[in-house]
Amino acid sequence: MPRSSSSDLPPGVPTIRVVAMPTDTNPAGDVFGGWIVSQMDLAAGTTAAFRANGRCVTVAINSLVFLEPVVVGDEVSIYTKIIRAGRTSLTIHVETWRRARHTHITSKVTEGEFIFVALDDKRRPRALPPFEDTLPATSHENA
């Protein structure tokens, strides 16, 4: 697989950044795909809950593809972007990138789409708030 430079990374900061540890590996020494998917789900869930101003659940994972393995010591960075918002649901594009330990070499290792539904207190679908209601308040300083 081709290696990437930092300029190929998605814009912004990762939603989650973690180091792959020995307990995350299979007997061959590669990080379990399921561990990577769980990290992707955590990152997408964080983005969904922030946009929904509350609880969300994963209802589907679409088009998940593994491009290359992750090994112990790799720094794993997961980027998320909302690509679709319905009345109660969000589709979030998720990319996982690795940085080999002690290097600046990065490469994309997985990508996929995760679909979430916002829930109310009774665990039933609820409408997403207007987008403007999810933006952080800005402070204004007087001159």
C-alpha cells in the first residue's frame, strides 16, 4: 500500500487518537479488525452525540473497508465527518489513519460509513435539533 504524507490527512483534528497496544492484537500480531471498528464506532458516536445534543445509537455500518494492517505501537487517528442528516438519523464518514511509531509516515487503514439515530429518554427515535442549536457559543470581548 502506498504511504501518505501528512498533507493527505483529512482536514481538522482527529475525533479520537489512540496507540495500538499488545492486548489489541490477534495471534499473528496484527491489531484485531474488531478493535479498529470499535474505535471507529466510538469516534462516530462522539460526533453523532455532539450533533444530536444527546444520546445516539449505531443502526448500521455501510461500506467498511480495511486497506492495511495496524501493528502494536502505531498511533491510530480517527477522523469523522457528517455527510448526511435526516430527521432522526446521521450518516458519518469515518477514516482511520495510522502513524508508524517513531516516524512521520501516515497511511489510511480503514474507512466506512456509520449510521446513527438520535434517541429520546424512552429510547425512541427523536428529531435532530436544528444545526444552529448544536454550534458552540462564541464569546465576544469588549474593546
